Amino acid sequence: MEQSKLFPYIVGIAALFIAGSAAFFSVFGLSKLFAGAMIPVIIMASSLEIGKLVSASFYIDIGLR
């Protein structure tokens, strides 16, 4: 019974690691692709990644109600 309470947290942590590594490689790759404007690209890509995570968690929260 104890494992069933722990499982959602393990899944959540795993999902955060996957999303974090995908965001890192996305931002890293875009900053290398557009090396002339590295800082603006990092800011833009980071804000897009944060927006993706926030909107996905919002829709999941709506679906769980």
C-alpha cells in the first residue's frame, strides 16, 4: 500500500528530469545555431520552455478535476 502513495511522486520527478534535460538541449542547441545572438536566443528559448511546462501542467490540472 505504501508504494502506491510513492509512485506518483516518482513519476513526477522522472517527468521533471526528462523535461529539464529536453529543455537544456533545446536551449543549448538553439544558442549554438544562432551564435551571433546567443543571449537573446537563450532568453527566448528559456521562456518558451517555461511556457510549455506551465501550460502543460495547467491542462493536466484541469483534466484531473
